[in-house]
Amino acid sequence: MPARTDNVTDPRLVASLLLMRRGQAYWARSLAELADDRFDEPSLLPGWSRRHLVAHVGFNARAVARLVEWARTGVENPMYASDTQRAEEIEFGATLPVEALRHLAAHAAVHLDVEWRDLPEAAWSHEVRTAQGRLVPASETVWIRTREVWIHAVDLRNGASVRDFPPELHDLLLDDLIRVWTRKGVATERSIVLEPVDRAETFVLDAVGQGTGRDPLVVRGTAADLVGWGTGRSARGVVAADGGAPPKAPTWL
């Protein structure tokens, strides 16, 4: 019997799935290299131990898989059944033995990948609703998970770095920063300009306030370092227009 493969022909979606799977492998390697006796130590996320983080990444795979199932069956299956489910799952997961947490992270990722593999090509355009209430095509679930695995590998504090990410991911994350900040309306009075010194393109979040007369906040650095600053993971390598340190970035996710 021949191996089963993804039901996709769109080159962009093929590339998106590949980038996600590279991220899953990056996360899995960082987790595999983490010693069992270090799970109780803090992650990079305030208030979360590494236990919390591993539980979150595992349960996130299950939540995204529910959206893919929704697209496949046409039966609504939200990421979370209630506003409290996500937090409750993470708190519960953090109490699990280390071996159980490792199994959760691995098995949930495999389940999600199978759901993507078996999704009919026509169903990739079916709309599902994110945890934030946005209606998006099922293809968006790939990006939702891509962000999770790459960024949270850094949050594990076990040697992963934003600077390790492939260049195409840096560009996608810079675009995502602008999109998310726009939806949140963070630039009410002052525009934000991200100027990667290793790219020809700039990434601009226009202010929505009128008549403030304030100069835009210009932040310069490599694309990788701008991603680190914008996602709140690192301020190294970035400077403001005057050469000084930029302020803390607006909240991303």
C-alpha cells in the first residue's frame, strides 16, 4: 500500500505545512534535550514553568486539531468549549508526570498532523472560528500552529533562539506582528516602523489617531532581532531611530 500524503496541491500551502513541520521538529528536539529534573524550572513566559509550557503546546495541538476536524466534517468543533477550558487544561497538564507530559506533546502533534494529512483539498477553504472569534479558512490553522511551535521552542529556555529561525519565517512573523497589532489597535497615536537592516522591505503599522504630530517609533535591527523584540522574547540587537534602546514592544499574542 502506498504511503498516504497530504491532499494539497497549492504550492503555498505545501510550503506552509513544511515550515510548520520543521518547527514541530525544532520544538520536539528542544524538548527531548531538556532533562526531566528541569521541568519545574521557569519558562520564558511569566508565571509559567516549563511544565505549563509543555502542557500548553500539547493541548494547543489538540485544540487546532478540533478546528481541522470541523473543516473536514462540517460539524462545529471549537478550539475550546468554554472561556476557561484553555487555562484549566494547562493547569491540569502542569501536574502530570514528566513522562506523561512528553507523551502529550508528542501524541497530540501526531494527531494534528494526521488530521491535516487526511483533510480533503476542498475542505482547506472551509471556515472555522479561532479562539479569538475570527472566522478563517482551515488553511490558517497551519500558521496558528507554526507560531506556537517555533516561538515556544524559544520559551522553553533550552538553547533555542529566534536567530535560528529560517529567513522566510522571520518575514512571516514580521507581517504577523503588524496584522495582530492592527487588529488590537495598539498604535492609537504613533506609527510603528520596523526596519530590518538585512531586508529591502519595511514593516509599518500606521497610527489610527489624528493630529498627534508625534514622530513614528522606528525600530531597527536584523529581521531576526526585530522578531525577538516584537514578540517580546528579546531586545538584543535592536535600536530606536536615535540609536538608543527602543521601548517595550506592544503585546503580540
